Amino acid sequence: MKIYLIQPGQNELGSLTEKGRWELNTLARRLINEKIGVNRIYVNGHSISRQTGNLLSKTLEVPIISDERFSEIRKDVILGNLNEFDLENLQCVNLFVDEIVDKKNDALITIGGGIHRVIISRLTGMPLEETRHFSLTPAGISTLYYDNSTGRWRINSLNDVNHLRLP
């Protein structure tokens, strides 16, 4: 099983920019060429997440599943500074991840960087604070896979943006 974490494209004021749409179209072509086998794209209620998911859904011809139980993770949470709302939000994100994993199908998730960090932490067991070192740029893709031989989740790629290189 693989989980593809897509960072939304460049955006301003709650909308994808022209460059952001180009970045995501370029990423979508890459995903088609690599013949990824996802049957769902997961988004949350954030407008950029939905816009990114809609663009990829149309190109990849894969339905969107929207889950609005959680919001983006604050930077302070990554550093361990939590309040009661943050704890509830993290529980919702963890439930979301567990539900996706229980389906045992490859999945594409396009949600903000804080949630990506929580997903990486949840699946790999890496402390959430350690993920603060990760650079997540617009339209970057990170891939996690379940290693059957060890029974553990592994990071295959982190913030891969090779599709954005100009020839």
C-alpha cells in the first residue's frame, strides 16, 4: 500500500494562482505517466485542498472524498505546543489516517503541510517535532509505503518536485 501526500500548488488569498494550476497539471501528468494506482483523492474543508483535489480528480479521473472533521495543523503544534482544540484536531487527523489505511488501497491526500507532517509521524512513528525539518513546497509529492517484510511504514520520497523542472 502507498500513500501519496500532495502539497497544494502555489496560492494566494484562498485560490490557486496560475502558477499553482500549472504546477498541479505538471504533477498530474507525472502521476499519469507513473501509472499510480489510486482510487480516491482525499481532501479536507480548506479551499486550497479542495481546489487542488478537484484539479487532480479531473485529470486522473479519480473521485474526491472530502473529510471536514479537521483543520490545518498550526506550526506551534509541530513543536509540541498544544491546546485542547489542537489535541482534538490531532485525534481527528489520526482517525482519518487510520480509516484510509484500513481500506488497504493506495491513496492520494492533498492537504496542507502540517497535516502531512502529522500523517508521516502517525504512520512511521517519527516524533512529530522531528518533521519540522522537512521542507514542503507547492506541488511537492511525498510517498509513504507499507513494507510487508518489516510490517512498518517507510518514506519513499519527501517533497519530490522533479516534475517541476523545466527541460
